[in-house]
Amino acid sequence: MTNDKELFVYKDSSHHEHSIALKEDAFTFQHQSKNIKDVSFKGKPTTFLRDCFRRFCKSRASITASIILGFLILLAIILPFALPYDVTGGTTSGMEFLPPKLFPTGTGFWDGTKSYKDIIFDKDTNLPQGDFDESSIVKESIKTYPGTIDNTPNKFATGGYIRIASSGTSGDYVWSDKTFTLSDTTNLTLTYEVQPQIMENYLPVPYYISVAAGENEYFVVKNSRQYGEQTVDVGSFLKEQGVTSLESARIRVGINGIGQEEMIGVFLKSLVLKNGTTTMTDVSMIDANKALLDKTWKYSSGGLSGLAGATITYCSFTYNPYQKAYGNYTFVYSKNDIQDMIDQGLCEYDFAVGESSFKALTDTCPIISVDKQSERTAAGITVIEITATVSRYKQKGFANMPYHIFGTDSQGRDMLKYVFEGLRNSLGLAVVISAICFLCGLIWGAIEGYFGGMVDMTMERIVDVLANIPSIILITICVLHLGQTFSVFMLAMCMTGWIGSAGITRTQFYRFKRREYVLASRSLGASDTRLIVNHILPNAMGTIVTSSVLMIPSVIFTEATIAYLGIGLAGMSSLGVILNNNQNFIGSNQYLLIFPSLVLAIMLICFNLFGNGLRDALNPSLKGSE
């Protein structure tokens, strides 16, 4: 630098000297035309809780889970009181095992109907056979199709074969239960049809047809391996044997055991015995199903005989059990019953006039119409009886036709009300247990984590002893010895339930107790209580609260597991008790397990998603993050 203010001189790295001329016009003000001033903050001040809520709302999964969770809790509170059904456990006759119904009958989905197939169809009545109420069968849905039955004869079947079969070395046979007597057997003929029983590595099985001439005297008139329709001149055969008359005779068809392990046999389709041109119908077998059903032909005491291939008509149809449970039906009232309804203002009726005088006064009157008034005498007393068409659902005390959205169970309890009443009890038990375990674990873990040293080691050894006792075994022992009550369940689950919360609290206190802000507060004279409550606990609360929230579904699942084993809450409904009561119907009425299991699964999933969102929201390190 020189004394000349307009000349700047400097040396570079090679010690060469350089000079730069400085002129006044080379310097100008860049921001002289701009007006610079303070600008106010665009953000708004916020609180910790408001910031937590903002972060929580960023998780769509947590928000969705919270909405579903709130909706389920709301239903658990409202539905048990809002629905008029009785779920105390007494059997409600006629309402058992009603399928779920949400939509009107005929929509084909969730409409309270059942579909049946392969049900025997009675052609005389044009209705399916079985324990079905005729008025509940949707007749437009009946579809018939042919089929066959085996083994057991049926009054709705025709034809078929008598299977004569055996295994091992023993023979088998069938015989006519009807006997016949002939003074002259000269014109006696037998026409029959025998078919083979088709088997792998099939060999023709020999069969025989014999005639019993007396109590123990049998003449084998045919011993053959030929199948199809055959005719035998029985008269000529008996004549050769010196037999010209028969008394109390019967026909027998059988096979001989040939020492094979597998089943062997033949099919007897028909057997007609004629005396000249006269068919002996009592002895003949034309319809195998009818012969076995009427017991005109019988099996031997052993063997594997039975009916085979009889023709029958099956059908498929739609059944509406709600019609049987709540629809109209005919009921007989006594005079006193009608008089009680008149006194209650439900209807008007004049016993002197009869049926035409009936008039319903309210919508709650169960009688739709009076069909007949009659009298009968019992023990010298004349009794008046009123035959009426009655609405079942009004008779049961309902204002409208009930819809059981989740169906009903084996005792007629509405599953919707029953499930959410069970959910309410399960949630109540879980919340109380979780609150107690959270408080105990928080205090225990805070003392361990803050003081450390011998205090921590001593308390941890106590925790180790308790943690090594299986909780399921501990709960089971308490329940079996102290009873299956709410308080016993709460005590049993709280005995070791706090250990998890204590461990998480202890870890968080070890994490935060040596942070700078804690050391600074201690340097300023803050007490241990102030450090724990005001400085360490708020920062650790996010993880601790999350673990406590997740404890609720854990308690619900544990209670359900215990109840499913048959030692659940006595006298109270819970999801576990419901699943245990209905586990025997998993093969016939799956909805009894599907709906409570679905509610339980949704509840557990939502609690987990809600807990994850709560953990991120309460994490102080994320405060102010976007």
C-alpha cells in the first residue's frame, strides 16, 4: 500500500508487486434506492399440545384409525341401551340362529335368508322335506333335479338295487320276509336281474338263488356268474329234487365269501316269482327301495348289504327364517286372554257376536284377524276359544319387524347388541387395567431410571422374579381360585401388567436424565421431584403414553384368550366369552364367530395405528417439524 490514496499496491505469491488504480467513480451504492425495515413474523405462536395435534393429523392412517376407534366406542356405549332385544342369556324360543339381515328379503345379500341344496323333494306336496316351515319357504326359488340315494331306503325314492356285499370269508344274502305255500310247484318260474358290482381288478362274483322248502332246508335253484336278466324254471328243478309242493317257503339271494380282503358283491334289481301266469306279488321284488322300506325283503345279520342307486328328486331353495320367527301364524286364545287385551285397550271384541266384531284399536295389537270362535267342554265347564291370525313380532313385544344385523345366537340373543355389550365390558376392563398398570409402571420405572445404582439393581431383581412368571398361568390360577369376577380379572392382570410400562419408563429416564437442560436445572438448585416431573417426564411421555395405549388391546386380547379357554368373566359378556360360547357352531353358523372376531380385529388394529400416531405426536424432538 502506498501513500497515494488512488493507488493500491500488493504482492502475489511469487512476491511480484502489482498495483491497482482506485478511482472514485468505480464505487457505487447498490441499495440506495431500496427502503429496508423490520418485517413481522408470518408464523403464529403455538402450544405444545396444539403442535402435537398438528403432527398427529399428518398421519392419515392414525386419523382413520382414530375415527373408526371412536365410532366403535360410541356404538359400544349407545347400542346396548338403544336396541330393545334381551341378551341376558335366557333362551328366546323361535329366534335361535337367525341369519344376519341388513337388507330386505329378496336382495340376495345380507337379507336374512338361507340357501339349501340337495334337500329331498316331495312331489305330492311340491315342497322340500325336513323341519321347514311351509310359510317360510320362498316357493319361487325351488329348483328340482334328479339324484340317487344309497344304503338307507326312503319313502320318496323309487327303484334302485339291493346291494348284496361282504368282505373276508363270510357270505351275505337277502331274503323275502313273505312266505308262500304251493301244493303244486310244476309251473313255478323265477325271473330276476342281477348286475355286477364294478371294482378295480374286477372278477365275476358267483351268486346263488335258493328256495327254502322248510325251516332249514334250502334248495339252490341257481348258482351262476352270469349277469343281466335271467329266467329259471324252478318247478322243473324242484321236481328233479323230488319236491312237488312247498309250505311256508321263501326266496333267498346271496353270495359266498371267497377269502378276499376287499368288498365283493352283486346288485339285485328285481326278482319276480310266477306260478304259471300269476305273479306272486307278496314274494316278488320289483322296486328295491320299496321292498326294503316295507321290509318285505331283509338283509342277513352280517355283511355290508344295503340299498344302491335308488332314484330320488332333490331340490334347492331359499328359506326365510325371519318369517317363521316373526311372521303371521294361527294361535288359539282363551276368553280371558282376549278380555285382557280388551281391558288394555288393544282391541274390541263382542263374544256374543263372534268373529265379525273384532277390531284392532292400536298398532301394537298382535291379533290381525279372528278366524273362528268355538266352544269346548272340559270337566263340565264350557270354555270359549278364539282362533286368530297373529303377528309374531307384535306378540313378542316389538313395534316393527326386527332386523338382526349380526344375526342371533343359539339362545336367540341379538348378536349386534351382544357383541357391542361385550366390547363395552372388554374396553372397560382394559382401560381400568391399563390405567392402573400405567400409573404403577410410571412410578416404578421413574424411580429406577432416575436414581440408578443400587436402587435400580434391587428393583430390577424384583421385576425379574415377577416377569418370569407366565402371565397366562398367573391369571388362570387367580381366576380358578378366586372366581371369574371383574375384580379378580383386574387384580390378576395388574400383578404383572405394569412391568412393560415400568421398563419403558426406566429406559426413557436413563436416556434423558443427563441431558444438558436437566444438568442446568440441577445446577440452579432444582429438586429431584421437579427434575422428574417438569424436565424428564414430559420428554419421555411420548413413548410411555404410546406403550400404555397399546396396553389396552393387549389386555383385550389376553382376556379374549382366557375366556376362549372357558374361564372368562362369569355373568358378564365380553368378546372372549362370546367367542367361547359360539365356537361349537363354526361349522354351521360361521357368522357367530366372524362378527365378534372382526370387531375384535378392527379394534386391535385401530389401537395400534392410533398408538403409533400418538407416539410421533408426543415426541418433543419433532416439535415444529413439517
